Amino acid sequence: MNASALSEFERLLGDETSPWFEYNLEMASESLSAFVSEDWRGLQSKVLSFSACVQERCAEAVGDFGSNDGVAALTTLLASSPYLDVAAIAASQLDDMEIELPLSLRGKLQQLLDQLMARHSTRAEDVQRLISHLC
């Protein structure tokens, strides 16, 4: 595992007090190009320990990177994050990547869709597309 690559990614994500602009997102996303498979597994194993804010940033950066290597981390955030906004961002990123998710996530996706529709969120459309492409 390239501990410095994962550590650098975490540093670039910052925390609740750090600025998060398009530039920061791009820097964090670009840093993922240094990841090896062990880094991706390390990220997946620790992503739920991040704060809500950092989970959101992580989902954005991993999704913007657009590599299939990040699908497991995004799926973990979608399926297991206790934060609605994090799950919604992860769903949108997976939808943008045109990922087909397993049928076992139908219940979680339907619950997320119901919550997003109640909030009139534009991300509900992304979740609807994910549901229609379950395999």
C-alpha cells in the first residue's frame, strides 16, 4: 500500500474547517491517480470513519476521478453511510459512471429515492436511473 498516496488524499480532503472549491476537488481527484489496489482497499475500509463533510468530499473526488477502482468506496458510502447527503452524492457519482449495482441494493436505493423525493432533490433522478439498471 502506498500510505503516502492515501494520506495525501485524506490531507487534500481536509476537514469541516477547510475550504472546498472546484480547485480543491480537482486536486483531491487527481491525487487518486497515484493509488494502487491496496490504497483503494484502504480507502474503502476507512471511508465510513470520516466525518459527514469529508465523506461528501470523498464521494465527489472519487466520482470525479471516474475510475472503476473507486466503485467499491462509492458503493460503501451509498449503502452504509448514515448521512443522506453522502448517500445521494455517491449515488449521483455512480450514476454518472454508469455503474450497474447489484440487486441487493434495491431496498437501500428505494429508501434513498423516497427520502430524496420528499426533499424535492434533483439527485432523485440519479437514484431512479440506478434502480432501473440494477443487475
